[in-house]
Amino acid sequence: MRRKFRIGEIAGLFQLPASTLRYYDEIGIFKPKYTDDSSRYRYYTVDQFPVLDTIIFMKKNGFTMKDIQEQLKERTPENTKERLERKLDEVIMEKLRLSIVEEKIKNKISTIEQGLTLMSQPSMTYQWFPARPVSYIYNDEPIDLKEASDDIYVKDLEYHSLSGIMYDGFFTGDFGTIADMDSLDGEGPVKYRSVFELLHKNKEKPESSFLAEGMYACYPHKGKYEAIKQSYRFMLEQLKIEGCEIVGNAVEISLLDESVIRYEKDYMTWIQIPVHKND
């Protein structure tokens, strides 16, 4: 007679909980093959091992219990090949989804790292930026974002909902604004012409808009958005001293905001003013 195994022995050999084998027994996909007439103990035999191997493989590789049951009932090369091909298609699509998720997470980490670096080195610098692809959430007349941000947020949600486009959320992107330079004069709030999302390589499209390439004077504003005018005044004074010509509206990139930091005093917004540096 072939060698026989109790449930505990099978559990040890295949590194499975005994409860899992009892469940497989209960639903009928892997039952002990032999029952001792005198002791009534139930035993598995070696010739059953390929079936358990199949169950373990399919379970570990994402097949449903229904798939496993159908495979065991309909074991033909054709059915097995078709079932594996369907799973392969799912795996390929999941790999694509995960690669996009990976890129989003890397981009968010990079943004946070940049914010932390600027927080530790708060000074005005000059940096050349290539044309950067963006998707505009708002792009119209200058507005006070303190009053209009809620409406813009809701309209963006409604757009995604009605169009059926997957909404990724503000946490996953690098968001920014384009300030109206004329609003920097006087005592009123800074007004904004645009609200946008910076598009990384996985989101860029042929029809994407772009921020102008060029030299930008950059300064990290730390603290509440409402106090950002103080940072602008500092930058404008420095640009005047250094003889720089402002050649466009300022860009603000939110690096550390309410999605990643608790206190407003620690928010970090990167101001970037396009300039021409006179020799």
C-alpha cells in the first residue's frame, strides 16, 4: 500500500495550516483518499500531491477559489491554457497599474524631499526650468483663491465624475498656481490667474499646456498661504537690487501642504518668478 499521511503531516510537508486543509476538505477540492476501517482515521496519499500542488500554485498566484474548483473539475490542456492566459492578461494589466502607482509615489517622495531641503536652506536662488507640462484646473481672470478655492475644488470633482475620468486626488499630484503680478501692489490679497497640476511623465499628453521655460528666481515661502505676500516683497526687493527684469507672472508650487503636514506654520510653497538677469 502507498505511504499514507495524516492531516498534520501534510500540513508540515506543504507548510500549510491544518485549518486550510480542513477547509479544502469541507468544500470538496482536496479530501483524504483513504479511511482506516478500524481506527476511522483519514489519510492522504502521495498520488494526491499534484492536486494539492495545483491548488497551492493557483492560490498563491491570485486565482479565485472558483477558478481553482473549475480547474480541478475541467483539467484539460486547452482549459488550463485558457485559464492561465486570462490570468496572464490580468497580471500584465496589474503590472501596468502598479508601475503607475510606483511613479506617483516616487514623485510624491521627491516633492516632499525637495520641500524639506528648501526648508533647511531658505534663500533666494536662480534656476533654469525647461518647459513643464501642466493640466489647468482653473485658467481665467485673476481671483482670490481664499474665496474661490472651494468652488474650484468641487468643479474639478464634478468634471471627473461626469466625464468618467479616474480622479487621482490632490495628494498624488504636484499642484501649483500662477499669480497675477499686478495684485502684489497694495494691501489686498495675492490674486491668481491659474491653478494647475504639474504633469509627470506618466500623465503628459500631446495636448498638454506648458509653463514657459526659462530662468526663474526661486524662494521657499514657509508658513500660511495668507502671509505669502511678505515673501514676494522680499523677492521683489532682491530682484530690484540685483537688477533683474521680471518677464512673466510668478509660479507657486505647493511642496509641503495640508496633505503631508499638520501645522500651517510649516507649509512650504516654492515661489518661482520668471526673470531676465542683466549682465
